[in-house]
Amino acid sequence: MTLDATIKGASANSYATVAEAETYFDTRLHADTWDALESGSIDKEKSLQQAARILDSYVMWLGWKSDEDQAMAWPRWGICHDGREYFECVDWALRVDGIYSVDADTIPQAIKDAQCELALYLLGTDSQAAADTAGFKRISVAGAVTLEVDKIDRTMQIPGFVWHIVSHLGIKKGGASVQLLRG
């Protein structure tokens, strides 16, 4: 399947193009795994596609799809920024001074950056094979010991460094964080 990064495209399967990813990795240290792949490598396209699928599967993004027929979760409307944080909003909020709407016709650079980082991570990690021992620092067996790992508890997660890039634009599915304030 060919990489399709058409904004609002009905058959889009990526946020970033390979060319955008190449530009991103040109300025990133330790991108050797990406750089080692030949230009036009199908693995570059596959890693970007899989990274986009994972992001959309594991994150409940703020706002709503800009077009109901678009295949990807972004671009989105109904997201505002007040200079400190992002939040869902409706049209009336756009008229309040100091609150700005996120463009409903573009994909934020943070989404593309996170996709590139996750694609690089996936190229160096077989998440399906790693699921058998994920979360264990060391496993040793002596004598007649049986170790049974529940794969359901060890599903693919968005790595923390990738989540940090997009955490302001959504909530991890399967759980939410709540900020407690003392008053």
C-alpha cells in the first residue's frame, strides 16, 4: 500500500510524507536506523503508516474530525489554545480575547513529529515479539519454575517520549490523567 498523506483524504494513511520525515530526521541525533534504509524504502512508508495507526488507536484526540469522510483523525476542529493549554471549544469561544482556534485544515507539527519518532522507534523494535517479555528487566529461571506472561497486560503502548510530544492534544485511551489542585 502506498503512503498517502493527503489532508482530509478518504484513503489517507499517514500524517507525514516520507520527504517530511527525511527533513525531520536530518536534524535528529541517533536516527541511524532510519538513515540506514535506502531512499524510497517500503519500510519507511510502512513504519510511518503503522505509527499513524498506533497514534490514532491509542489516543482520544481533542475536538472532532474536520471532515466526516477523512480516513485519519487529523485535521480536527473545536480545539482552542489560550497560550498555556489546549482544550475543546465551540465557536463562541473563538470570540474571547486571548483564545485561539487550532486550524481545522492543517495537521499540527507535533502530530507529524510524534509520528516520525514512533516510526523510528518501531523500526528498531518488533512490538509483537517484544510483547512476550515487555516490562521485565530480567528473567531468570532455576529448577522447575514456570513463568507465564499474560500478553493482554503487555500490549503496545505509546512510548513516553512520543506521548510527551502530543499529550497536550489528547488523552490516552483506556485511562485519563486528572490534575488535582489544592484550593
